Amino acid sequence: MSDKNTFAPTPPMGWNSWDCYGAAVNEAQLLGNAQYVAEHLKDCGWQYIVCDIQWYEPTADSNLYHKFADLCMDGVSRLVPAPNRFPHGFRAVADEIHALGLKFGIHILRGIPRQAVHRNTPILGSDQTARDIAHPFSLCSWNTDMYGVDAAQPGAQSYYDSLFALYASWGVDFVKVDDIAVTEFRPDAPYSAKAEIELIRRAIDRCGREIVLSLSPGPARICDAAHLAQNANMWRLTGDFWDHWDKLKAMFERCAQWNAYRAKGCWPDCDMLPLGKISKTCAYLGEKDRYTNFTPEEQKTMLNLWCVFRSPLFLGGELRENRPEDLRLLQNKELLALNQHSSENRQLFRTEDQAAWCCRDEHGAPVLALFNLADEAQTVSVSLSECGKEAAFTPVDLWTKRRLAPVKGTFSAALAPHASGVFRMEDAGGQN
């Protein structure tokens, strides 16, 4: 059995089609964004290109789902890409993405297609059929495509084995499984898809390819942390995260709760980064075809928190419509290095109006992240003894690259509403 913790030794970074295209992304849009990542972002660490939900639905056209739509499926109960949207298929898409030096990912919903159950189609490697393994009371509350599977049926493992063998043959490097970290059809048991997570883990281990496993949606529960870490590489801390300040402010509490449960190959996930041009196919939480509602300062605050907490980083906007300022946000190599390689990450304090985190960068230098969570300008201060720095030091602003005046004892930053700053602490000679 392979060691899943080697699949994602650092938090995965990439792009996902959901925030801009919902269920409607097509091959040209997917590959166009992959080309942008290769040209502008790959050398900063961004590498995954993920096709989100319903790539098998020929009529998908927005963030909204067509109930009980006819889906594209092979003869053994497995969904396949809709030819009108992905005319060359996922093997060719993966090959092109790999040729760019990037990695390819897909989204799936847990379970077996209802269409397969209604037609009672066979399961590869099993005498059982789709109808035999379906769990008719295991339903997704927001999408009609699937039934959950009954893990007690021997064909259930065969079905998932066949799925991931297919994905491996396509060259898939990352699978986001939805309606599984939290399941809503049984509110008394929100982790009731636990057995399906284990089926998927075994299927990945048997497929012969290293595939990163991401679980959605949230909020995942702390009491399930050990099982999540045993089976997945990343799992969501919230429901869908969008560009509203209240959602961002609430993430500070989530990060503090989950900070102790991060480890190599196991990454609590703050969800996607709604930056740049989003909602191209649907007026979802705002106008259609719009740029993010986050202010420039809020965008930096989101990136600063995701990086010092070491969340996976997935962009959600149509990258080819990035403005110069959007691209600059995504190319801060020193900040992204904190996400990938920092250590000793922890929250120093959090109040209703302020928060502070610290960590050490890959060279061992202390780093402070200060956050103004209030609606008015504030000065945020930290006693340097809290992060192990007693001597005088020179703060270096990781956004402006400016070296500030030396300080000792307490470090303070004047911050605009909802703004933040990240500072590496160097001695007067520029050494850590």
C-alpha cells in the first residue's frame, strides 16, 4: 500500500473551475486557464488544474443543477466526460496539462449514478449490479445525480476500484470528492459517509497512481479529525466560501480550531480563493460575470491567513481576465513560501477586532502576521516575547519588501479596516 502522506507533502496549490464556471466549464476554458498558470504562476508553486462538478452533464450551463438530467455514462456504471464539452476526453486533457508541467484534477460526487441504478447496469469486477450496491436513503441534499453506496455490499468496493482505475488511466492527479466530509441527508449523523471515505481510500491505494484526495464540503468536525487524516489529504473546514467579509472573519476561528490537526500530507482546507473574475455563468452571491467583492486589503488578509495557517490554495477566478493587480497578488513568492514551508504556525491571540499569528519561515526566521478585523483603522501590537524574539530586530514587510525601523519589546502596525500585514524579523545586519 502506498503512503498517502507523500502525495501532498505541502499544501496543494492550483486552480479550480467552480467559482467562475460552476458546473458549465468546458475543455477550451479548462485548458486556457492551464496555459495561464503555466505562463504566469507555475514558478510560484501553483500546479493543479481541477475540473469541478458535472463534467458528465451535457446541458450544464451555470452554478445551478438540472434535476435528473441525462448523464454521460459507460456500460459499467461509471460517469464519463460529456463529449460536447470535452470532445477529446480527459486522457487528452490530462496529457496537455501534464505537458505544461502541471497536474490534472477532477471533482466527483460520492456514490453511484441514480441513472445506473434505475437502469440496473453492471459493475466492473463484480457479480453485483448498480441496484445491488445503491443505498436508496443515502442522498445528496443539493444534487440529484447520485445515490450513496451501501459499503456492506461486496460490489461497493469493486465499483470504487473501477472508478479510480479509470481515473488513473486518464492521468488524474487529484480528486475532489463532494457530499462526503459532511452529509446532510441525515442531520443526526453528519459524518455518515465515513464508510464511503474508506472505500475511496482503498481504491486510490489500489489504482497504481498517486492521487491526492480532497473531501468536501464542510464544516468538518474536530471529532472526526483522526479519521479524516488517516484517509484524506485535505478536507474542508466550511461550506462554500465566497467573497463576503463575514465569511472571511469567521475563518479566523476555524483556523484556530484546526491548527493542531495539520501534518505532512494532511491539510485542513479553508476552501477556494474567490479572487479576480468570478461568477461568469451565474449571478451567484452577486452580479453575474463580476470581479471579487473583496477589497484589495481584504484580498491580502485572506491570502495572509490561508498562508500562515497553511491551507491548500485554489484560485477560483477566470485567470485570463486577471487585471495586473490580480496577478501581482498571486506572485508573492515569499508569502507563498510560508504556505508551503513554514513551521511552528500558531495563533497568538484573537479578539473581536484583532488577531495575530506567528510562524518560522523555511530558514528559521520568525514571522508575524497581524490582522485588523474591525471596520475602522487600528494599531495592532504584539509582544515579541510571545514569538521568541527578545533582541532588537528589523521587520521586513513581505508585501512591500520594505525594511522597517528596528524595534524591540513590542511590534505594532497601523492597519486600515480589514487590513493585515506579514513581517519577517531580521536582526540589524539582515540575518535571522
